[in-house]
Amino acid sequence: MAKDSASDTGLPELRVLRQDEWNTWYDTLIRGFGGVPEAAEERELWNSLTELDRSIGAWDGDVCVGTAGAFSFRVTVPGGAAVPAAGVTMVSVAATHRRRGVLTSMMRRQLDDVREWGWPLAVLTASEPEIYGRFGYGVGTFQVSAEIDTARVRLSVPPGTDDVRLRYAVAADVVDACEAVYARKVPGRPGMIARLPGWERLGLLDPESDREGGSPIQCVLAKRDGEVVGYARFRVKPEWDGNGPCGTVLVRDVQALDPAAEAALWRFLFGIDLTSTVKAWSRPADEAWQHQVSDLRRCVVRVKDALHVRLVDVGAALAARTYQAPVDVVFDVEDAFCPWNTGRWRLSGNAKGASCERTTDPADLALSVRELGAAYLGGVSLDALGAAGRVRELRRGALAEASVGFGSSVAPWLPHGF
């Protein structure tokens, strides 16, 4: 990690976070997001998960005026590899110190550190998406939310669904079984994060302030031949109107190892007594229920950005994934914020592996590192970025070739925030 220092330009001092500073640092973060206190259990969880040596504070004298942290993640990329990535988190600047370069100085320090750690990627979720493009982050995954009118929408299910047995369970008592399901899912979808010890607590976090009038977290396990093959975590919000019960199921998480188990869980959620609506957030863009419902219009589907991706080391990042069709292309990359990436790179790869090295050969495509980040996990088409004027084709046919190769057979997805 770069040395702590005070800036010669009059910027606040940046330094690595100490444990005895955490409360002050975190209070600065909370104030930056409106100042509403968190539940004690939530605050304690983030205290335990904070990686002090990967977190920095900006200090104006003895006052903390900026925060930024990073988690040690491994993110699945196309081909199934788990690639080291900095999970950029807890970024804030005090309103008293806006427009003075504090955020830029923290992003500069952080990306220099990530490079020093030898990690090829940085990823984040953005409270305001327009902020991070100037630091080279591109929107790499999308998430779906839905408000499904289950009184009118029917769900067709695949063969084998009736063979799956569902049982209620106390979420905390079956966390190991649920984490085993999750771990088996991670290699199969780009964007998923391998959870380190301690992160299983995030799915169990249940402060009353987050329940939106619903019940404490409920959990159902899906089993086949005695094996746990899926789970759902959810709340039920009971409501009544003049016509009778009209409660809502608030879906926290659904994970399953096969289509039949997944369908069984969604069918259960659609059919809970005294409810007529299912609300789900942060779901994969290609989730199967969207093709099983009788009327998608009554599901009020909305798509928004999720994981923003930044290639810290272009060569290492592009070589770490595979490509669904052969590619042999020279990129002319622009990266003003991390100039070590600027220049021409030859990517050669297929479904078995890839290499990416500097070259003096003529470029086939010209783009910035932001576009590479957007396309990296396979959820954003290079062709679409070309149509938007953000990728320039210098060799005829190169854009289509690269676009097909960069694609993914399943939509990349970030399963939870950080």
C-alpha cells in the first residue's frame, strides 16, 4: 500500500484506517449517506467485515472528511475462473469538502494500491452511477426488480418440479446448507462473488428497520432425495383491504442448483396464503421465471445497473477469462487515470484460455478502459458500445468478431451488495 502522506496541494491527509478510528470513520460515512443511524447489528457486521489495511480515511486535521475501503473479493469471470478483485466500498466525502479533489485523491490512492496488491480488477456498486465513469469504471452487470401480481399471473414449471420437497427452516440454523448451495452456484455465473467467512451473516441480517412492515426473515429449503438443492429467504407483509387479504411476499434471496428446484421455490413464493403480490429485487436479468409467467406485463419488471467493473491491469484481466468464440484482436486502449494500461494490447483467446500482451501491431479496435470494463463479464455487447460511438472499429469485421467472443451464455449477476 502507498505510504500515508499529506498532500502538497492542501488536500486532506490520506492514511490507512486504524481500529481505534473506525467509529469516527464510519460515522463520516453514515453522515455522507444522510445521517440515519444503522441498527446496532448492522453496524457491528460492517465493523467485523471492514479490512482495515485496505481502507483509507481523508483527514483534515483531526476531522475525518472522506472514507474509502476495499474488500478482498474473488469474482467469477466468463469461463468460471475466480479472479482477485478489490470490492470498492464505503466511499464518501463530507459535504463540507466537496469539489476539492478529495474523491479523486482517494480513487487515485486506491487504484495505485490495487495495482500494488497484484489484483487485475476493481468492482463497485454506485449510489450515483455517473460518478465513477471518470475513474474508468464501466457498468458490467444489470439487475432486475419485479412487482408480480400473483392473483393474475400464473407460473408454468418444468418437468421434475413436483419431485422437489420444500420445508420451512430457521434461517440461522441452516446457513451452512444454504452457503453450500451458493458456493456451487458461484462458478457458473460471471459477476458472482465467492463469499469469505463472515459474509454468510449478510444474508441473515434482519433489523426491524429494514422489514418494511414485513415479518422477520423466513426461510424455505428445497430438497431432493434428502439433499438440499435450493433455498429461498423472504418476508411476508400481511395486508387487508375491503376485498380481503392482499399481502406481499418480499423476496430476499433465491438460489437453486437446477431448473426444477428453482421453479419449485418460485411457485411456492407465488402461492403463499393471504398474499397477492411478490416483490423481488436484485435478480439476474435472464432468470427463468420471466419466461414461465403467463403475463410479463403484470410483473412490472425494471432493469438497473449493478456491478461497475474497472480493469486495473488490462493484460492480466483479459487473460484471466475465456471467450465463447475465437478472438484475435488488437485493442488500442485509452486510460487517462491509470496510464500504465494505455497502449496497444493483442488479445488471443477461445473457450479454453487466452493471452493478452502488449504489441506494436496495428490496432483493430480503439476504446477506453471503461468500455473494456463494461464488456468484461459478457453482459454488455461491444457491438452495442460501438453503435453508441464508444468503440471505434479500425479493421473491418473486428468489432463483430470481438463482440461475439466477449459474450456470455448466462447474464452476469451480482447477488448482493457490499
